[in-house]
Amino acid sequence: NNLGATFVQQGRIDDAIGHYQTALAIQPDYAEASCNLADALLSKADIDGAIIHYLTCVAALPDHADAQYNLASALLRKGRIDDAIIHYKEALTWGRNNADTHANLGSAFLAKGRVVDAIEQYEEALSLAPENVAAQSNLAWLLATSAEPSLRNGPEAVLLAEQASRSSGAKKPLVLRILAAAYAEAGRFSEAAETAHDALQAADDEGNSALSDLLRKEIALYESGHPYHKQSP
């Protein structure tokens, strides 16, 4: 296991994986080796393999907050949202109380349609790290486009989306799309249309045709003086 850690430090991930597997073949209940193997597999984008070993890891070491977080993130990537929520909460319980954990838990709640819970987590993330672009962007999108009118807040959405746009630097089409929606919710339709056109250009430059199609529909709304809102489920 120690040699595996050395290989990781040297960037020799495949060698590290081999040594962790050897350690577990000798001692199957070696929890730390399971944790380290899971980390190595995750770095190689072997999500399924990582999940298997993270589950073994946290079963033996439930207070391993980073493993709980990484397991939750892997589960989220596989669409196992309910399980991801459980393990993000475990990560928080065991001390990984940072912006990324709250922001990702917010995204998991959002995937389940739990918008109020998602907003709460994004707000908590921003209380810990006010410049967290993911939390700024996702919260701005919800405040601008929520199907529930009582949750919408155009001016706050604009503030957050402008911060995200500044923080992200380069013109990113998704961030610009959010900013456009925020302007529209605040009644600033000319700025919404202009920003959405910028987002469309950026999406076209990236070859993101699906996003371009969405933006064309949203531009039509803004140019006719209407905001974009999600449909009620």
C-alpha cells in the first residue's frame, strides 16, 4: 500500500493500482488499500471500479469524509442520485463541510427536483466560498428560471450570474446563458438578448449544437419581451 502511494505521487497510476490490488489480495479487509485503490481508479475514470472499492472503504471507515465525498460524486456521475445524496450527507457529517460538498449536494437535490433543498445547499456553499462559480451559476439559474414563481428573484440572479461571469473569465456559453436568463427575469430584455447572442456564438464556436438550439429558442423569448422559465413537472 505504501509503495502504491509512492507510485501515485510519481504519477504512475497503473503501477499504483497493481500494488493496491496485490495488497488487497494478501489482506482483503485492508480498508486503507481499498480507499487508495478507489482513488486511483477514479483518477483513471474507472467509475464503476471506484464505486466498488469506495463502498468497501466507507463500510470499514465511515468517518473517512473524503472517501464519502468521492463516492457520492462517482455515484452522481452514474445517475445514482439517491445514493449520492446519502454519501454527500455522510461527508458533511464527518467534517467535509466545504463549498464543493454543499454545491454538489445541491446539484443532486436538483436532479431529484428538490429545488428548495438545492437552493439551500447552493446558498450554504456561497456562505463558505462566495466566489464558488458552480454555486453562483446554479443558484442564479434557479432564481431566474424556476417553475415556482415564489422562488424566482431576478435582481439576485443577476448579481450572482454577473459574479460567475467575471470569475469564470473566458466567455463560457453556459455561464452566459445563465446571465441572459437572469437579465430577462429582471426585465432587462435587451441585455438578455445581447448576452444570449454572445452565448450562442460561444456555443457555435464549441460545436455544441444542442445548447445552440436551446439558446435560439430563448433569444426569441427575450426579443419578444418574455423571460425563460422552466415548465412545472
